[in-house]
Amino acid sequence: MPLSRWWPQVSALPGSPSAGALDVGADNWLAAASDVAAAGGQLLALWATAGQDPAAPATVRAALLFEGRLLVLTYPVRAANGRYPGLHGLFPAASRMQRAAFDLTGVRSDDPDQRPWLRHAAWQDGAHPLRDNLPPVEDSSIAVDDYTFLRVDGEGVHEIPVGPVHAGIIEPGHFRFSIVGEKVLKLEERLGYVHKGIERRFTELPLLDGHRLAARVSGDSAVAFSWAYCQAAEGLAGTVVPPRAQYLRALCLELERLQNHLGDLGALGNDAGFAFGLAQFSRLKEELARAMHGAIGQRYLLDAIVPGGTAFDLRDDAAAALHTAVRRIGTSVVELRRIYDEHAGVRDRFVGAGEVTPELARRLGLIGLAGRASGVAFDLRTDCPWAPYDALHPTKCVQQAGDVAARVAIRFDELQESCRLIAVILSGLPPGDNRAACAPPSRAALAIGLIEGWRGPVMVALESTAQGSIHHCHPHDPSWQNWPVLEYAIIGNIVPDFPLINKSFNLSYSGHDL
């Protein structure tokens, strides 16, 4: 059925200019999602909101991206059975989202994979943090879930369990490799170890203070999450953000993208045995951090975005100094890219490793930077633009090979594009205020914030009460979509290549485990 049949029923949502809402029943829930899937659309997020007690109705929502729009389907779940039709048959990434939604709210889909995802003995079995008032965990005898990994049988097949505790400062995650010799036959992940109770914590904060917690959902995407939160909050409050603040926010977002690409390119060089690359990109990342501190007052922009605008303004001399530093970094990266491209050892490790074909990427819902490296040409800044990107007209960077080399090339391309955008922003900052007054909303409503972070689309779904407090806030990181694809990317590669392939995706544990 054509997607157009749904549009007369769609109502605009506050926040992102691309977002609309559609309330559906059991039949239309699957029908609308099927139409989106048939049209080549993607599942961005799926989450549940529980009632105030186990007998109260719950709500399941799915955010679907297609044709430059975001459609939020809302499906009320009857308390009588507490189940809803899962979307895993249409969008493979839905399965883990549905499992996490059950762990948090007790609302279960009909997905045959009923294994737990988040609890890890952090609370009593049968309790659900977003529905129940949980006592502090003091009993160390709480049983760990009996988690059954899928086994691969055959002559010469071995398993290598890795994690959840890793060397260094990497966050916890368990990786179960099935191998023959050094070749990987199958990888299965188990995540959720860093569950922090973020969605519950949001409901305990004033709505206009939630941006600080949003910035800490995943520290490497602080600007993207805090901007998405503020976009939703401003939509609820009816706040008009000044043009200067819009440009300063875009400046922060591109600086965050630049920081992460510099760090990743150095780490990827190091994982390929090229320590020179790590040294040079670490130097450039430090130069950028110092330039940001001199201009903005922060090396990392955790609290730069606030409701109504930004927490800082930029003097002309500070803008000029930052412009000079970014231009110098961009010039240095051009030479480093030539070195990476011509280094035989680096190319040998990058090319062909961790390949995700465009067809597989579309089928599995690969998104963001990793998706664009596999031909999935989607970027919110160009496909669902919001101010000021509708005036900045960024260039979309796309590769087709889908291997580590392609994901490295995307980083190089986007790094240069961010340098260009930063120059345009700094040379064209509008005059005026950097912040508008923002009052708490006085209505119960759902608003969506939608921002293209460096890793991919970041979404915040913010529900307010009639008293202007937070009823529920669901932040979504693109790692939800991309972690399952990593399991496919490693197949047929050797075990020692896993750190390199994993780093080429560089997915978030913290942003994935709320």
C-alpha cells in the first residue's frame, strides 16, 4: 500500500520540523510499519512507556524514517495481556529494542527472542525500573539471568568468550566468538552492562534541566544529545531560538564531529600497527581541544547547548582564532590522508576487512556514518534539514565498499566537510542574542528532537505532563542499529582483526544502555 494513505491522519509534533505522529491500533501498527519498510524506510527507535502501576495501560512507540520525514507510531497496549506485535520481522534492529523495552517496562512483544537484555542482576527478577518503585539493591545473592548464547557446532569449532570486563578503559560488553582456526564463523554480543537508569532519572528532573543529563547519555555525543533534548523542550515551550544561537549550535556540533573523527583516525591507524598515525591525530585533536577552550571556554562541549540557545557567545577575535586553528588542522589532515592511502601496511589491514555490502546494510538497517560507508546515503543534515543546516547546505559523504577502508574514507571526507562548514559558520555568524527565554511548558504532549550526531541520527522523545514536568524521556543513539551489524561484519575475518573492525564502527556502549 502507498505511504500516502497515512498522511491525512498524521499530526505534526513539536520539536523537529520533520516529525509527525500517528495513533494506531493493532492492525494499523503493523500495516504502517510494513508500508515504511516496503518504501525503503528505516526504524529509528522503538520504546515503551509504562503506566503508573502494573494494571495501567502502557504505550509502545516506533519512530520510522523515510522520505525525509520521521513518523512516530503510537500503539496503546491493553493491560489485559501486556503484549504487542513486534517489528522484528520488518526491521531486524527492533529485536533488541523490544527486549530492552520489556526489561524496563514489562511490556512484551511477540518476538520469539525473549532473552533479557538489561537487568544483569541489577534489580530483582520480575521488577521493571520504569514501572515499579525499586528498592536499593543490597542483596548480593540476586540471581544473574541464565543467558543462552547461540552455539555453532561442527568439527574444529571453538568458542572464545571476551568480556564483559576488558583491558584498559573500554566499557563492558560481552563478545562470544565461534571460530575455526582464526576465522570467525559467528559473533554474538551481549550488552546492557552499563545500565544507568537514565530514563528513570529524567522523570526526577525539572524539564528545563534535562539537557545536562541528555549531554551525558554518551559523552562523545554530548552536543548532539543536548541539542536534540533542547529542540524537543523548545518545541513544547514554543520557544523561538535566535539565529545566532542556531549557528553557534551548529558550530558546536561540527566541532564535536571533528573531534571524534580526529580521535578515531588516530586509533584506527594504531590498530593497524601504524603508531605514527595515532601520534599525529592525537596531536591535532589536542590542538583542537585547546582552540575550543580558548574560544568557547570548554575542551569538551558537555553544557554548551541550553534551552533557548547556547551557554556561551563568541567574540570576533575568538572566532578568528578558532577559524585559524581549524583551517590549520584541515590542511594537516590532507597530508595525513595521503600517507594513510599510500602506506602499504595500512592499506593491507583496511581494505576488505569487516565488509558490509550495501544490500546487507539496507536489510539490517545500518545507519549514520557506517551506513554511508556502505552506500546508505542518508544524513539528517541534508535529508531532514533543520535550522541552520537548511541554509548551510552541507555536502553528503558516501562510499560504497563498506569495509574498514570505506569507513576511514568517510571520516576523512566528513572531517574536511566539517572544517568547511565551521569556516562558513564562523564567517557568517548572525548578529543578535545567543539565547532566548524558555519557560516550562504547560501542557501534556510528546515532542521529538532529531539531530545528526557524528555517529548518526540522535533522537530524543520528550513527554511532558500538564504541570510542565517530564513524564518520560527516551534518548536514542544510532548504536542500537549498528551493534547487530558488527556481528555480520566480522564473519569470515580473523580474530585479530576484530579490534580494528570494531573501532571502524566505534559504537557507544553508554548511549546504547540506558
